[in-house]
Amino acid sequence: MQPMLMYIHIPFCDSKCHYCSFNSYVDKFSLRRDYMAALLRQLHFEIIRLNPAPCSIETLFIGGGTPSTVAAELYTPLFDLLRPYFAQDVEITSEANPNSASREWLQGMAAMGVNRISFGVQSFDTEKLIKLGRAHTSMQAIEAVNTAYELGIEHLSIDLIYATAGDSKTLLEQDVQQAFSLPIDHLSAYALTIEEGTPFASTPEIAEEKLTLTSWLFDTIISRGFEQYEISNFGHYRSRHNLGYWEYKPYIGLGAGAVGCIDHQRYYPHTAIEAYIADPLFRTVEPLDAAAVKTEKLFLGARSAVGIDETLLNAAEQERAGWLSDEGKLYYKNGRFYNRDYLLSDEIVLYLQG
């Protein structure tokens, strides 16, 4: 059976964060049941399309939007159809927001086999949460993580945002300290980025990254015992779904705007919820040529613990990789080059490409 990753996109949110450019909506809750039914139609199609070599789902990631705004029972038909295709040790992750991840919702998802929850916390500082447009409080975040732990969900992660105007060592250290007081085994730290079409687009000065502060933050997280295995990801536990993307494994994308990639072809469904519900089998196809695949593998490998396979490099690139190794920027092990400083990943790839 062909090993696969699967991503399911839930585009509903109870509020739109000021920085969010994802395909999500706050005014379409009435479409939830129809949308989940459309997901089931697409899933049937994807499974049939992959026959006669059916897939084995190694990891499933439910993202958004906010998956916790959809009642757990509405996921049941999807899980019933998927269960025969799950690998024995499947990792099943769902994102959740602290204000909507109720005990009932967490209990329902755990009962279906969800064994990892990624909470969109972003900060434990009240003023920063308001500035970012988050709908939850610090106490709700703490309670949600602890509830998930009490319910026996095996792997718990939280997101933090940095590079926000007003960030200081004191504020970020308090966020890290609070994070590590919780029963988490993974943490993602993302720099605030300004995207077109978001409320922050009119106030770009809200994003303010200082590389010295970023380096200090990463070192602080690592000093707490979490390994950095990608530019934004740290933990005792490495998300297998994340690693699968960086290893360039094939993946199915279900839902409005959820991209899939199989056999070096990307599949794009409708983005609008109404259009997706009307025709969940629609897709446009983007073939990826060898040069595009190589470039993506270089960037993904340089910014993660996956590294760069030496056979991917031509003679000139291998020579430049050797120079970087001599200078201590890369290190070589078992046929792969690994980056020592993920903050320099883009510069390293551009140098390799000459």
C-alpha cells in the first residue's frame, strides 16, 4: 500500500485574527453540515482514484480555520471511511483554539482516535492577544491544554507568535515559561508576517523582527530541553506530519483550498466554500518539473532536520556544500548535508545554487 499523508481543511472560524491570510470565514457557520458532507464526497473520490494501489494513511492533519468550531460528531463519517486505511501507528492531529476546544469536543475527537492536538495559543500576554485579534484568554489556553492532557491525548503542542512590535525578552520569556509549565511535548514559534488583505496590511509596522531577539528566543526554548527540528518547530516529539511534508512525501488535500500533491502534481480544489460544496471533485492540476521539485527539496531540507541529499546536488553544488561544511555552516552525515543555523537556510540554498 502506498504510504500517504492527508490534510483536511476546516475553513470556519469564530473570529478572524488580524494577521490571518488563511482560507477561513467567520460568517458561514450555516454551511458546516453541507461542507462536511462535501468532504466525505471528496474523500470517497480520492480513495477510489488511488486504487488499485490503495493508500496507507501515515498521518492525518485537520487544520483551518478552526477545526474545534465543528462539532466532533460531524467528523464521524470521515473517520469511519478512513479507519481501514490508517496505518497501525497513525498520527492524527487536529488544530484547535482554546476558546472553542471544550472538554466535550476534545473528548469526542479523542474517542475517534485523535492523538495529537495543536493549540493556537500565540501568547499568554493579555495585551498581545488583543493586539493580535485572538478570541481567547490566557486562562482559557491553560485550561484547554490541561483538559486535553487529563483526557489522555498523547501529544500536545502550542503555537507562539513572536516578532510583534512591543515584544521584549521579558514578555517572550514569560510566554516560554508559561508554555513549559504545561504538559506539552511540542512547540511551534512563528514570526508575525504581514499578508495582503489582512487587517495588519494597513499597519505593517506591527511586525518587527529583531534577529538577535529571535536567536535568543530559539536558544531559550532549546535550553528548556526541546530540540529544534525545523526553523519554527521544537519538541521532545517531532510531528510526523510536518516531517512528511519536508521529506516530500505524497499527500492528499481535502477541503476548500486544500492543496494535494501526488506524483509531482499539485491539485487545487475550489477555494470558496459554496463552490467547493457544489463540486468537491473539481481540481486544477499543476505539474511540477524536475527543477521545481529540486528547488523545493533544497529549501525544505535546509530549513529542517531532513537535510539535503547529496545526490540532489550537481558537481558544482556539491563543491559549494563542501566549502560550507569546511566553514561550519553545514555538516555532512550519511550522504546528507545538514544546516547548523536554520535562520540562514534561505541564504545557504541561494549560495548552493550559485
